[in-house]
Amino acid sequence: MGNRTAEQDLVVELARAAVDATAPDELALFDDTSAAFLRRPVGPEHLTREGKADGPLTFGVDVWVPVVSIAALGAAQSVLIFLGAEIKSALREESSSTIRAWVKRLLARFQPSDRQEAAPVAVPRLTPEQLATVRQRAYEQALAFKMPPAKAEIMADAIVGRLSLPDAGE
């Protein structure tokens, strides 16, 4: 986990679930890939037409790059941006301290137990409509990273599945 933020932990956790479901052979390099991605996020524009890495991913040499992991990290990051907007929208009328506590509780679901703080704010479940939007967003982002549609669907389903899991305390 290191010096990652709670938001980065959530991106990594969602992406790991997607990689586990889509390309488990990439899990051996996932920690290194996610650390590199978080230091220097890349977008679909860094992949060639053939789906191989280009630009900052290749470092000037011809190496194998875990493209599914990078697509999963990009999809998870996109989902987190959507969820942040949903939280802001849903809590527009709440006080800023309530919003911060709610977000902290949501992000704490994806942190190791030694970093969690007890928060009295209940985190409501995502609605079926929100989960459908999350799935569509993850699917479209995976396609943008040149994932085949079947793999993009598995990736999107894995992200939604991970978000649907209950809190450890539930």
C-alpha cells in the first residue's frame, strides 16, 4: 500500500478485481504496474493500433506490457471519478464535514483494517441505476484501451461486483 491515497487504494482494488477476472496471468506484475500507473497515469492514446504499448509505457525498449492491467487501472480511475461526482451530487445539501466523513467511510471499505477509522456515517449502497452507469463507464473505458468487447464486459462486471460487496462490518 505504501504512500498511496485512499482514492488510489480504491482504484488499485477495483483494477485488481478486474485483472483477476480478465487476465490473471498479469497479477504477478500487477503491483509494479499499478505503482507505475499511479506515478504516471496513461490513457488509451498510449497504445498502438495493435494494442501494444507506446510512449511512456515502453521506455524506449521493446518490452511486454501488461495491457489488461493498464486498461483495468484506467477503467477503475474513470469509475472513481464518476463515483466522486455522484457523491457530490447526492450530498449537495449536506455540510462539508458530513461529506468528508461519508467519502472517508466509502474509501475505508477498500483500505486494510489497520488504516480504517470508525466513522459514524452510514454509506448507502449504490442504486441499480448507479451500478449500471458504473458498468457502462468501465466497459467503455476498457474498449478505449483496445480491450476486446468480451474482455471489456468481464472487466466491467468485476468492477461492479467489487463495488457491490458489503463492508467488512456488515
